[in-house]
Amino acid sequence: MQINVDGRKNAHDLMMATASQQGVDVLIISEPHRSGQDYDGWYSDAGNKAAIMAFNPRIQVQEIGPKDNLGFRWVRIENTTIYACYWSPNTDYTLFVDFLDRLEGSIRNKKGMVIVAGDFNAKSPAWGDHREDHKGKTLLDMTASLGMAVCNSGDKPTFTRVYEGGISRSHIDITFVSETESRVVKDWKVSDEYTGSLHSYIYFNISRTLHADRVQVEERWSWRKLDKSKLLSFIERTHFEPGTEALSTTESLNRYLKDACDSCMPKGNYRGGKKPAYWWTQEISDLRDECKRARRKYKRGRHRPTELQEQARDNFKQTKKDLKRAIKRSKENCWRDLCDQVETDPWGLPYKLVTKKLVGRRPIPGLTLPGHGRAITHSQKSRVMRS
């Protein structure tokens, strides 16, 4: 999922909740609200204006680009390098060209599939705008020289600002992909969901990457409710003599293991997807829908009488405030509940959250690559010797 949150806390909260609801694997963020420190799958550029997050903890980040680049940051997942980008519209054209030169130099060194996404504040008909500015032409020339294709499709704008004089629309949030891999990026679309930002969510799927590390499970069992006595009884009851072919095939072995699990554990209730944000409530969901309706009425009301237009604007502002307050109130209530649980059960949910036992720790990026573990060991030995 790709989004510019305009540095707004409310938009950031909605982004995280939406990513959880939609089962997003990777977030590409422009103008994030969060600080620039790298942790928990979050990686941002030197100016904290572009960030990328491995939202799904099962996604294996193999390599991380340096943080000293201004305007972009990249990570490598399997054979795919993903860039998150942002460049402000309030800078000179020469600085924009310098940004593209640095970005191009980084991309040229990458092998395999490359995805470049973000808010470039550049306009061109190539990605849906009705006119082309100098930045758009330069960006298009750069991506063409790299053999990259534009993923943007349709005429729905990615940025919309409503003001008293009318509506400003543009297509400044762009997604590029290696031209040879353009068919791999599917279902690119601009969402109608309310984001809390002037920008819209952009979704797209990658058909043959980013999903290899997911565990494909047809059946699950609640191993925490394992009854060892029932398992031992099953093993004794289904004892096989040496030399028999009862477990000689993969199918028969799988069937035996399935029956063993059925005998001693209840089935799990996993339904796929991700849990919603801890603070998400039905009230917040309804208020978000109300914001979407109020924004639509405000956008369509610019040709109405001034009184009705002002009424629609005031209604939109009020629904935004109500949503923001509801999120803040829900977070505060959840925090109080968590503190109360510490008093009653110090080894319960709060303890597990702190120690990350509920979701587990994220793997160290690139730890499985050949020679990486040896390099870490050598580095630690050198530090010990210097100290």
C-alpha cells in the first residue's frame, strides 16, 4: 500500500489500521508522521520524508539501503528492491534534478525487479495528469533511461484539495516498475477510502514475489491445548510393525500426522488476514464512513449556493474532528485497560506485549544470506579486541 500522510498523526493512525484490515505486506509512505529511527520493520530516509515498512512480520527483509540518502530509501525483499520516495514541491528545479540523479545512480546498481513509488510532485500525462511540467518531463526521461514502466492507470486522481475557489486534483503519487517485470504488478488502483490526508491510498499486488515466506496452512490446531495422554494413546493404538508400508508414502504420512493432531488437539480458529488495530471500534469505523460521505458532499457542492456549500464544509470539518477525538479517546481507554491488567496480572498480556511474545521478534535482515553470520561474528570479535 502506498500513501502520503501529510505528516498528520490521524492519517498515520488510519494508515496503520487500514493496512492491518487489508492484510498489507509492505507500506510505502511519503511525509510520514513517525520519527525517523529504524526499528520494527520501519526504514526512512535522511530527512524523514520517505519511509518503507515491512508491515507483515513474516516478510523477510534481506538488505536495507543506507539512511544517508535524502528523498528516498530502499529495501530488498527476495529478488525485489522497493524504493520509497518523496520530494517537496517547494524546492528549486536544480535540487529536484540532483535528487533524480542520486536516485538513478542507486537504481542502476540493483539487480532483479525494482519498484519505485512515492510522491514526486511532478506532473505528466504518462501517469494521468492533463499537463506536463519540467519536473514531470525530467522524471519521465529518467525512468525511460532505466527501462521502467508506469503502473498508474485510470483517471482517478491521487491528490485532491477542496478550497473555496474550487477543487485541485493531480496525479503526483506514482508507481514505477522495471519494464521487463511490468506484468508482475497487478491490480493497481486508487482507493476511495477516507485517509485523513489529501492523498489517497494506492494498492497493488506483486504476483510472484513477497509471498514466498508466507506459511500456506490448510489446517491448524490449537497446540496450547495439546493433551499428551491422548497423543500417547493414539500412538499406541496405531502402532505399526517394522517393515510395513503403512507410512511409506507422503500421503499416508500426512494422513497419519493429521489424525494424530485431531486426536489430541482442537482445531484452531484462524480465519486468515490480520487483527484490527487494538484501538479500532465500530464507532471509529462508522465515523470514518461518515467522513467519506461528508467529503464527497463537500467536493460536489462547489456549484451549489454559498450557504449550502459552507454547510457542507462545516459538516466535513466537524466529522473529521469527531473521528480524531474518537481515535484519541479509544487509545486512551485501551492504555488504561492495559495498565489495569498490569496490576491484576503482571505476567499476562502487558508482559507478552513488552517481550513481543505475541508476534515474535522480526528476523535480522539478511541473516540467512551466505557469509552474513560469519561477518557479524567477525565484527563482534573485532569490537571485543579493540575494547
